[in-house]
Amino acid sequence: MARKLLSRLLIACLTAVVFAMAVLAQDRAELPLLVIVAVAGGGVLVVLWWLSDVDLTDVLVFAVLFRVALFGLPPSLSDDSYRYVWDGLVQAHDINPYRFTPGDPALVVLHDEPIFDRLNSPDYFTVYPPVSQFVFSFGARFYEGGWLQSYYAIKFVFVLVELLAVLLLARMVPPRWLMFYAWNPLVLLETAGQAHTESLLLLLLVLVIRWANAGRGALASAALACAGWVKLLPFVLFPFLWRRFRWWAVWPGAAVATILALPYAASYVTTNVGSSLDLYAQLFEFNAGLYYAVKKVFLVFTGEDWSKQIGPVLRVVFLTGLPVIYALDARFKWPLARAVLVTIGLYIVLSTTVHPWYLLSLLLLATLLEKASWHWYWLGFASIGTYLLYVDGPYWEFVIVGWGGWLALASLRYGPSTLQALMRKRAQRKFQFIRRYLPRVRKPLAVLDLGAAEGYVGEFIQADEHADVVLADILDMNQTDLRHVTFDGRRLPWKVDEFDVVVMYFVLHHAADQDRLFSEALRVAADRVIVVESVFSGSRDRQILEVLDRLANRLRSGGRMTSEGGQIRVRTVSEWRSFFSQHGAEIIAENHRGQWVHKQAMFVVTKAG
């Protein structure tokens, strides 16, 4: 009962926030208070999500109410809507909107219109694709009543379409997750409040994913083509459909894209639009974390502003990163929503301009995946504060807090899984190094992976050799299904010759009592012990090796994995040979690899005599 009452109270608070936003967003002078209210509303939404005590009716009713409350806002936070109205007005005069810049003398007949003086880039060609232009053209039908009527006609279409996306989402995700998108202050402000073209894109993305998940490749392809003609970026998503539907992912989309483009087809379109896109990439910058960081580094080290070069380079990095994402999708069979999220996320990270409304697609996709992508939510809420640039407010503080928090939360979200993937890949290389030295005495081969850490090396041994592998370590860091035994680092709880082979991979240099541990390994090994160790050839090599070893092991274990006694006891190759000889062991094989920083030596030893 108390939980329900708290939820109702929080919904009332969020309602007050939305209506306050509807008042404050009308005047840029009130931007500081608007930011405070909107960010506070984001906090309320997070608590509501955590309580998870809303039903579908509540979510849908308030989703409509909140959008109606913000519908009356003029384009007070963004100048984009003026260009929407202008492009529609140009079309109303039977002129292709891609042919001239607004300031071109050929459009002098329109220069006396009040909307012309409100344009922020009159010397740039329009970059809005055909589907967006259709809506702008519709809005121009109401221009006789003034540009504001045209604006609200366009906004009506946008809000209606975005509400359809909410209704469609309601059939795909639980109310808790639907709420996190439908009541998000950033979403409300940028769709119903400021009427950005992302409102059209959101519905189309939902349709693409819904139809693709239902196996309807042709419809998904057609919807994706429409999305591409709202914002060009979705065109790079077609390879994801190709993997799932082959030719059914190509020809319907190609046909729809061609039909939609025909009304605007002309020889100058590609050149004019491309020139504006190039200028945007080189000259415009806003709330771009990575771009700002790279720019600052170059400024510090060269004393020059590399802005015009950095933007195009980041665009090339994005394009070269796409094949990697396509390969990962094919390799790991990602859900389509995840593949799209990763692609758009990479685009945002590498962009020179990240307006708050650019993040709406990511919030929608996170909702579809039903995963709390806190790094994107954080950046979204913080990005509202970047509007303070318009009133000389603390813009940079919000950029730093937004992207700094994004990096921290993304590291918490993806860091552990990424680290484990890297450790597994590293373990595969480790296994390949020792593979041919494993004995062929019987099947299944009995193996003890001593100092196993995550257990990946043992896992590869078991899979490749059909072995019976047991893991042992002083800490339980096991990430596999193999049996794991924790011991004290000195005494092994197995009888003499219990295993055919004992593998010790980068283990002995961490042991407090190397003599005792190696003797125990030799005792329980019936055939051989395979030891791989980091080695050095000089004092400088040793110092670097010790520092890197400590850093790597703390990272992989969250600080738990340290050398016993706090010391790392690395040796040279000759010192290891002497060590084995002193313990009654005979080296029957030896191999080396690695240069410079990390030199490695492998010794296959057996009981002497």
C-alpha cells in the first residue's frame, strides 16, 4: 500500500514537472530553472522505474497528457523548426528545396517573409531527406495563417506519429520500461515540445525491429528505407537486415527509397546536400565529448586548432568501424535492437555535434532491449543542461559531467564483460602456446589448472583435448562451468600422481612460497608439469614487468588478485632452470616467445629419474 501511495505521489511530482516545463520553456531567460526542473524530473522517473509500480493504463494516459501539455510550446529551444517551415514554403512555390540555399537571390521573392529572418543557416543547403520534406510540405498548406500555424501543423504530425510509437511499444515491452521512455523529460521536451524530426524516426525504428523480429523482412526493409529518408544514418543499418533476410532485406527497401526520392530527384541534390553535410562536420560543434577531448589534446601538444581536420577523421573512423559491428552481429547473433543501439551509439560518440534530441533513438532502443542503459540516460539528462549555452550559463560543466558520467557508467556496464571477452581471447592464445606439450597418455586426460584465475585456459584444454580439468586457486574467480577448488597457496588437497599434467600459467612468480607450491605441483603430476612464466633480461625490464603485472592483475580482479606477501618474484630463464633442477625436476621441453616488455618462457618438467 505504501509503495502504491509513493508511486502516486511521484507521478504527481512528475506531472508538476511537465507542466512547469511547459511554462518555463517558452522563454529562454528561464532556461536555468527549466534545466533544474527537467533534470529533477529525470530523477523522479528513475525512482518510479525502480519502484516498478505502474500499470499500462497509467503509462499511456499520462504519456498523452504530458505531450498535450507541451504541444503549445513555440520553437524556443531550437531553430530547426524554422527551417522545417521554410523548406515547406519553398515547396509550396513549386521549387525543389535542395536546389537553393535560403539566401540565394533566386528565392528573393521569399526573403520578405518573416520566417526568413529566423533561419540560423541561410547559406547552407537543406539536409533534411524526402520523408521529412513531405511533412514540411504538408505544413506549408497552413502558412497563410502565418509561419506559426505551419509550425504547429508540422508538430501535430510529429506528435501523432511519436504517440503511435508509444502505442506500438506498449505491445512490445512491460509498462515499467514503456514508462521510462514515454515519460522521459528529454523525450517530451524534444518531441512534443520542440518538434524534432526524430519524432518520425522513432516510430519507424520500432516498426523495423518489430517486423524483423516477426520474420517479416520485406516490411522491415521498407520501414528502414523510410527511416533513412527521415535521417540518413539508418541506411547504414541495412547489412543487419541482410544477415537476417538476404534479398528480402534489399529490394523492398531499395524500391521504397527510390519511390520516395523521385519527387526530389535532380542532378544537384547529392552535391548540394553533401556540401552542407561536410560543412556541418567541419564547422559545427556542440556537446561532443570525444571530439572536444581530441581537440584539446591537439591544442596542448601543437598549439593549433585542428577542428576542421578532426571532424572528417572521426567520420572516417565511424565508417571503418561499421564492418566490425556487422561482423560482431553476425558472430554473436545479436538482437536487432542491440545491433542498432551499438551502431547509433558509436555514431553519437564520434560526432562533432550531439544535440539533446540526437539521443532519443538510443533511449528508445534501450527500452526495447529492456535494459537500463544508465550511461545514455545520464548523458540525456545532462544534455538538457547544454541549452544553457544560449544564455551564457554553465555549458561546459554539463558537457564534462554528462560525458564524464557516461564514461564511468559505460565502464561499469560494459567493462566487466569486455574484460572477460579479452581474457578469454588471451586464454586461447595461452592454450595454443602449450597445446602440443600436453601428454597423450590416456583419455580423458586428467589436468589440474593450478592458479587458474578465470579458468579459461582450463576450459580450452577440456574442449580441445576432451580432458577432465579441475581448477585450483587461492581466490575463486572462476568464470567457467569447470570444478573449482580453493586452497591455501601451499598444500594441494590431492594424492600423489592424481593428475596426468599440472598447468601453471603465470603462477609461480605470485607465490609466497615458490618452493613449496612447485613441489606440490610436481607431487600430484604423474607425467609432467607445464610452467609458463614472465622472464626478464635486465633490471629495467624487471621493473617494467612488475609494474605492468600489478596493474593488469588488479584490473582483472577488481583489486583482489595480488601477489602473496606483496612481492612479485620473477626470474631470468637461467634462474628458472636452476630452480627446477634444485627441486629434482628435469626439463624435457622449453619454448620462448615475446619480445621487449613481456618475454615469456615455457618449461615442460617432469620428476627426475
